[in-house]
Amino acid sequence: MFRFGNPEYLYLLLLLPVLVLLFVLGQYQKKKALIKFGDLSVIEQLMPFVSKSKPILKFIFLSMAVLSIIFALADPQFGSKLEKVKRKGAEIIIALDVSNSMLAEDIKPNRLERAKQAISKLIDNMDNDRIGLIVFAGDSYIQVPVTSDFSAAKMFLSSINTNIVSKQGTAIGSAIDLAMNSFTPETEMEKALIVITDGENHEDDAVKAAKLAKDKGITIHTIGMGSPQGAPIPLQKGFGQTVFQKDKDGNTVISKLDQKTLQEVATAGGGVFIRANNTQTGLNKLFERINKMEKKEMEEKIYTEFEHRFQYLLGIALFFILLDIFVLERKGKWSRNFNLFKINA
């Protein structure tokens, strides 16, 4: 079993493209400065000790060192002991709407990001429960199968965006159907589905699906993201330009919360409807309901001991740092006397 102890440090990998860009710009500025003194080919002959390849090689060494340090900070761990443990908990699946309307900013920073923050907080408050994650728009997909690995669930959660599902729409019924088939079969654990959506443009009979889920022992709660007044839907175009989604007549689309549908789904599913706003997402009320769920004892195999492997990555980083130190940017005695294209008169 492999995991990262501190997966949040993996965001530092975004520094690598920045370092590459800075290096390229630095090399360009250096070349531009030399051109000011005259013909570049003549100037290069006047600087026989200057190497073109060694600065690139040193940059590669430095980048590999930075990459190793970032992975070391993330604390890679390997499970070394597998044990059977008994724990009391429930199974909870979260169905998250990733349609474009979830980009509306009537809830800051936008509906989708606020929903992801709420899910992350929900996971932090879980103990012995198991969690799964479904994303849906016009279609539904399992993002995280039901698991007790909360770190993995949060890592996958951070990567969710509106491009993850190609077909637009809000097929709540489809998400409920998929969730019903995603819970662990033949288990006595209590099951709950939390649907987080603005409810707009629903395409199927979500209430009928909720009733069927309740008949199978699955409680459905809904969290409504957005406001009844609504907000335009910002879309990113090329070169970082933001435009608002328009209908076929060229009018700006205003996405509004469909509170009525979400209330009906929650009622049919035997759960509660919670409307989120800019001050809270109603999670406290949901926490209370989840804590009141009957916790069944289950037995599962888990890794109880993990060995840290960051020290090997630090060793690799040190190796590349030493290479960077000992490799000089100037040509060595042998390399400056070697010129494959030299023509002797």
C-alpha cells in the first residue's frame, strides 16, 4: 500500500514550469545582451571557455533536486503490515454536480469550489465511516469508489473541475442510480447519499430515483448550491479571457438554484435539504444527521504500519545538488580543445 503523508506539498510541482520559464528567459536575455556587442559568432570565438551545454545540464540537475525535495516533503509511505480490524461506521457517497452552472459566483469563490471545501470538511469529520465520490453533469462517473482511505479521497477531490464530465446537464437521477450500485453489496452498514448541486436543468426523474433508493435502505440528503436570484456563468476562453455563457438568442444565461426539486428529492429519500450560502454550507446540520446514523461493526483489512521513504529522495536531491556544484559552466581543458567542425588552414 502506497500513500503520501503530506499530499498537499505536491502542489509545489507547479513551481517546475515556472523554473523552466525563468531559465529560458534568462538564457534569452543573456544572448540578447551579447548581441549588443557585435556579431554573435565572432563573440563566441572570443570566449572559448564559455560552454553552451553546461548551463542547461546544471539546470537539469537543479530541477531534479527540486523535484526530489518536493516528493520528499510529500512524505511517500509504503504499508508494511496488513491487519484485520473491526470498526463501527456507515457508508456515505457524495454525488457532486460538475456542470458549468456550478461555476456561478453567487456563492464565493464559486459554487463548485465552495462545494469541494464543504466535502473536504465533511471528510475531516469522519472517523470510522467509509466514503465514495461520484461526479455528474449530463452523465455520472465514479471518481472515488467507497473507501476508508480519506487521504486518497481528498487528493482526488482536489482535481475535480467542470471539464471532468464532457456531457453538460444535471442528471441527478442518473447519479442516484449509480450511487445505488456503488455501495458495498451485502453489508448491514447504514448507507447515505449526499447530492450537492444547484439542481438546475435536471434531465430525469430524480424524485422517482430517490424513492427507489430509500426502498433499498439508502437515505438521500441534498445540499443546494446557489441562490434563487441566480448569477451568470463565467467561462474561460483563450488567453485567460472570461466571458459569460449565453443562450441561442445571445442573452446572458442566469443560473438559479432549483430549491423545490432538491427539497422533493430529499423528502423522497428520507433525508434533509440544506441550502448553502456565503456564510455556511449547512454542514453542522448534516453532521448531526450522519452522527445519528446507526453504526454497524465491520471487519476489514487495513495497513496499520507505514514506513517513511522520504530519506531516499533527500539523498537523490543531495546527489543532484553536488553535481550542480561540481559541474562548472566553463568548458574544461579537453572540451575547449575539441571542435568537431574546426577547419585547419
